[in-house]
Amino acid sequence: MSELRVNSLKGFRQLGLNVGFSLGLGVVLLVLGGALGFRAAKVGTTNAARNDVALNASALEVSKGFVAVARQVEGGVVNVNTEQTVHSPGAPLGDAFGGHWGTNSPFDSFFRPVPRELRQKSLGSGFVVEPEGYILTNEHVVENAYRIKVKLSDGRIADATVVGTDPQTDLAVLKIRASNLPVLHLGKSDQVQVGDWVLAIGSPFGLERTMTAGIISAKGRVVGTGPYDNFMQTDAAINPGNSGGPLVNLQGEVVGINTMIPGQSTAFPGVGFAIPSSLAEDVYHQLTTSGKVTRAWLGIHGQEVTPEIAKSFNLGEQRGVLLADLDPGGPAAKGGLRSGDIILEFNGGEIRDLHELLVSLSRVRVGATTRVKVLRDGQTISLNVSVGERAPDMLESFRSSRAGEFEGLGITVESITPDTMHQLHLVSTSGALITEVKPGSVSDEGGVQPGDVVHEVNHSPVKRAGDLIAVTHSLKSGSTVLLKIERQGQTLFLAFELM
């Protein structure tokens, strides 16, 4: 055999060994890879299963939590059934003849509609606050009711009397005589956060002991129902019949009183409002103690701080309440506050607008001394004010200053003569009387009116028309004008920019 053939055979044998080894190694790697892949897939499936189990366990815990709260609080929730008298304009007496003539009855020209009193029944909710039989609900649930019956969770029915109502917060306290009453506890709504779970319990559409779940969607909502609006917003379903029922957290504490849904909706639109328990608790204690609610009074006439006013006072940002005037001898005046002060803090809390001041004032006890921080002449000072009691005719006066796009001053002024002073019932001849305001001018858009008396321009006193003219002539385009004016015996600040 030739050397070439021998070498070739050796080469083929060697090649065969190499190829066989490679193929064998490949098969081993494939098997090993498959095994590892199978194991990884198995591990992934196991992890997914474990995640599903964890999620199911979490959902189960939430469900158990809801069940526990339902068992804890449903016994203290009651149905409030009322009978009310409503006045109807009635129908013409001609209709008493059977309405045979329809809308063209000949009797209509002889008989006028006769007013009638109709009895109407309504249903709401409430909850027991104390074992002595005190129940908290909405004022509108029992308004004008001549008969109120409360149905307890165990089926007992008791007559209820009204201890007191507060229409301004839409709260009412009822009293029943019954024993072994489950009680719900008022929680601290100030500690509730947006996103917290809450449960609404009541009798929507007359369906007793109905519970819906949701979250706190927002806090401090102002919806225009009154000066003390401070609602909590929730997406837990609230419907007619839920009014006065509790909104509870997952500890079973009442954090709100379900009150209303927006607009003219007759069914839950996805948004509901509840009175915070912190506000309700104060009203409840006052009603059960004295049968009425007393509120603090400062004796101020304030207005919103517009961007223009903030700029003219070098405030830096739009915040606070500007005091246009004060009642002589009122708590604010006695405490050292002055016209032109801007309230920045009240009772330890920052004041950003009129509503915050009203809400803060409502939480202060009559006679209490509170700290007020104001901006005065560019300096921040603190004063102690002892608040008084607000009588029905002692309402704080607040105004919203107009703001807009301004161009040109556009006013005509004159000095005040003794004759003018008497004609306009002014107290002195000091100031500049505005006799004309050009329509569409910056003054017109800024709220200036003929008959206004200007006493200050940009904190400089105005004794006569020449003072006003001198100050405004020195201002340049883009300057802010702040006027302190007298209008019908009251003081008002107006601010706008020159174009």
C-alpha cells in the first residue's frame, strides 16, 4: 500500500473521529440545553404560579378586610324615614268636575288654582354615635319633617326627635329611645389620604344595609353649597337614600358623612361627596350640648388677592386675604389688624384664599385667642386676636376682585367739595372722586366705577384729585396700579396694570 494511500486512510480516520466527536458533543449540548431550558421554563411557570397565588392571597386579604368592616359597622347604621309637608300650587277647581274639558275647560276662567298641602315621604340614612340614642345624619334628610322614624339594623323601629340642625354644614342630630345600640366611632378625617380605601354604607333607593367600596379621590372640594364647603370626594357609589350614612375606613372608623352627588344626577355618576368627620364632630358636640351651632367672627371685609394685587404688595405669589375694611370695635380691629393688611396665616395654618380663611375660622372656638400673621408695609408681623361670636346679621364680607386684560387708565376725577360730600353721604372731603370711567379701559376692566372715591394709590395717600393725577402720571407702561377706594360706605382695593 502506498504511503499516499496510508496517509489518506489515516486522514479519513482522523476526520471521522473529529466529526464523530463534534456530533456527539453537539448532541450532548442539545440535550443539556433542552434540560436547562425545560428547567427554566418550569421555574418560570412556578414563579408565575407563585405570583398568582400571592395576588390571590392579597385580594383575599382585602376581601376579608371588607367583610370584617361590614360586620363591625353595619349594626350602627340606621334608616331614617321622614314624612314632610310640601306645598303645591294645586289645580283649578274646574278639574274637580272630572277634567272632561281637558285643557280648554270653561271653568278655568272662573276658578284659580287652589294651593294644597301634600304629604311626602323620604328616606335617608344615619348612624348611632352614642349609646344614649344620638344619631348623626344630614340636615336635608329631616328638613321640614313632622314625623321621623328610625329603623335599626335588627328591625326595631323608633320615633326620633330632632336635637338640632345646622343647615350651613348640612348636618343634623336625632335622638331615639332604645337600648343595646351599636355605636360607630368618628375617626380623624384630617389623617385620611387620597387613595385610601373607604366604604359607604346606607340605604340607596331604599335597599337597606348596602355597602359600596372605593377610594378617597380628593380632599377639600368646594362645590358651591355654602361658605364651609370642605368635602371629601370618593368613587364609592353614593345614591339617593345614602344621604347621612357613614363613609368608613378599613378600621371601621367614620371619616365622612355621605351627603351628595354633583349636578342634577339621580344616580351615582362616579363622583360623590362626604362631609369630613372632623367638621361633623365639632357640629355634633355643639348640637348635643346646646342645640345650636355658634361660629367665630372676626369683623372683617376681605377680598381675594389677585396677581395684580400680589405684585403691587410685593407679595411674590398670589396668596392670602386682603383686608379692605374692618368693623369698628370688631375682634379684628381690637386685635390690631388694619385695612390693607394681607392675612397670610391664621390659627397656625397657611391661608391661600378666602375659602381657607373661612374654614380655619370655623374651627376656632368663640372667645379663643388665635395667632394671625399678616403682611403690612412689606413686613410680616404676628398679632393675637380674640374671636367673637357671629350673630345671624354679623356676616364676614368677602369680595372677589375683578381681573382681566387692561389698557389705558381711562378715568376722570375731581376733588370732593362739601356739597358733593353731602350728596354722596361721604364722611369727609378727603379723596378723589371718579366721575367717569371709559368703557373698555383698564380701570373699567379692573372694576373701577363712577362714584368711587380714591383714598390711596400704590399705598400713597390721596387727599384731592391732583394727588391721584400726579401719582398716575409718573407711572410707566407695565406698572401696577393699586387703588384703595370707598364705595357706598365700604372700602375696597382694586389693582390693574397699565398698558
